[in-house]
Amino acid sequence: MMKTRIIGTGSCLPKAVVTNDDLAKIMDTSDEWISSRTGIKKRHLAKEETTASMSVEAAKRALDNAGMTAEEIDLIILGTVSADYVTPACACEVQAALGAKNAVAFDVNAACSGFMFALNIANAYIQAGLYRTALILGAETLSKIVDWNDRSTCVLFGDGAGAAVVRGDEQYGLLAFDQGSDGTKGDVLACLGRTNNNPLIETDQETAYVHMDGQEVYKFAVTTVPASLQKTIEAAGLTPEDIDYYALHQANIRIIQSVSKRLHISEDKFPISLDHCGNISAASVPILLDEMNRGGLLKPGTKIAMSGFGGGLTWASAVLEW
Ligand code: ACO
């Protein structure tokens, strides 16, 4: 049976880098507080970059890495909660900029699980024989939706985009997938959109920003992620020891350490990017994958377990052979 294989990766971070010490100059925080609780040292923040411009750059790099042209792409799926427009979808902007005229393009909103949901949707299309080659992305400009007066959230997030080209392959690729949602806990990580505004009512809505109950998110992550990974690894016919690398959503070093403990797997198998780019929601997993790929960690057959988790609440894991 055809497997969905990642054949190229790319990423793009904004030029401007903001360290914890830089933040300490403009708000009541410290490198000590942020580093010790999260592992984050710095993040990139968008000035002239947009969610679409970073997506396009990441996509070009992924196509180049895959040795493919934009015309060969049948499908573009982009995970984001911070697109530049309500419509058109960011995926359509990417399609236009690349000249991917044979692709169908749309966005998915699954917060920090967005790239993983995109991967699974592409996989379902490829398995069904509807499309052969897909460009999947996770891209965010979170800095425009976080409250820069709320030190408990704004220090956690960054901006960036990651992309991967996937294609049906006889030998290597996706072995198993797990995904889930729990809408009853949506309020622990939320950002209100526009409220009703029409001639029937008076509205004076203030701009709404990301609101998070950090401890509830933490509890959710450290229970759901190991369970989802276990289930996916087992479905792939493997054990946690068989996995070469765990590529997890980069929310917080403590969450990653807890997952490593619960699975009884050394932290060395959990590559990190949050130290230099913070939490970039849907973009975290594909940026990490690109860093692993370009860092030479991934060879044909290397076994990777990936997991995204966050707002919705949503979560998704995959096991694949590179
Ligand atoms: N700098 C200095 N002090 C701060 C800061 C800051 N940036 N932010 C909060 N504080 C203070 C608080 O005001 C509080 O002070 P008080 O005790 O005087 O009231 C104190 O630090 C402790 O605050 P808590 O919110 O209890 O801190 P906690 O130890 O829970 O750590 C954190 C917060 C790091 C967010 C933690 O809850 C966590 O790791 N949560 C996981 C959630 C997460 O990573 N979310 C990311 C987005 S979701 C996702 O991607 C899945």
C-alpha cells in the first residue's frame, strides 16, 4: 500500500530576534523566570514579515529540498490560527505566490496541532488515491494575537513558518496516526474572534487576545501526549525504544521532559527548537522537522514519532519512517 512520505522540508523565521533580556527591558520579567519555567531563551518576531510571506518562503525551501516544482503540487493545506486574512485562506495566498496552479488549497484551524492535522488530511487524500503530492504547512504570526501587557503569555510565543512536501511512496512513510479533540475544554486556551456587528445591535468590541490557563494546558499536555504517542507507536507495530527521534510541539521544555519520563525514553531523543524560537503553535513541528532534516539527523528509514497538541483542545500524533 502507498505510504505518505515526507520528501522535503523548509522553514522561515522573521529576521528580528528578541531575547528574554530584551523583554525584561520592556516588561516585569526576567531571563531566569522564562528560561527556568519554559526553556525559551529567545524568539523571532515579525516586523515586515506576514504569515503568508513566511509560508511562501518556507514552501519554496521545501520544494527545493524535495526537488519538485510548484506545478507538481496537487494539494496545499496550511495550519494556522493567525492568517493575514479571514478570506482568502493563507494556503490560497501561498498557491498564488508559488504559481501552484494545479493545486487545491485551504487552511485548517487546529491551533498547535494544525500541521499534524494537515499531514493527516493529506495522508487521507493520498490513501484514497485522490491526490499524489501535497504541500503542508504550519505558519503563525502569534505576536499579533498575544497581549503584550500579559507577561504570563506573551513571553511564550514567537512567529514563523514550516513546510513539508509529502508524496505517495511504496517503501517509506507514515505508519500510524492518532488524533483527537476535546471541545469541552476549549476555554483553557482561547482567542475570541470578531463578535456580532450589524444594524440590529450596538457593538464596541475591544480587540481580543490569546487567553490561557497555563496549568490546565500543562496537565492536558502531560497526560494526553504520552498516551497518544503510545497508542500511535503501538499501532505502527513498534515500541517507544524503536523510535529514533520524538519531534514534539515546542510549547515548553517541562512538557517535553515529562513526556520523555513517562515514555522512559532519554531526553536525547527529543530535539528542541523552543530555546531559540519559542512556541510557534502550528509552525513548531514543521520548523523542528526542517532543523532535524538540515542538521543531518534524518536518513531513509529513520523512525520518528511526532505530536502536536494545543487549543481546541486538539492533539495529533504520527509515526513515520523518513
Ligand atoms: N515573568 C515573571 N513572572 C511571571 C511571568 C513572567 N513572564 N509570568 C507570570 N509570572 C508570575 C505570576 O504573576 C505569578 O506570580 P504570583 O505567584 O506573585 O502571582 C508567578 O509568576 C507564577 O505564575 P504561574 O502562572 O503560576 O506560573 P507557572 O509556574 O504555572 O508557569 C507556565 C507558567 C510556564 C505558562 C506554565 O503554566 C506552563 O508551562 N504551562 C504550560 C502551558 C504552555 O506551555 N502553554 C503554551 C501554549 S499552549 C500550547 O502550545 C499547547
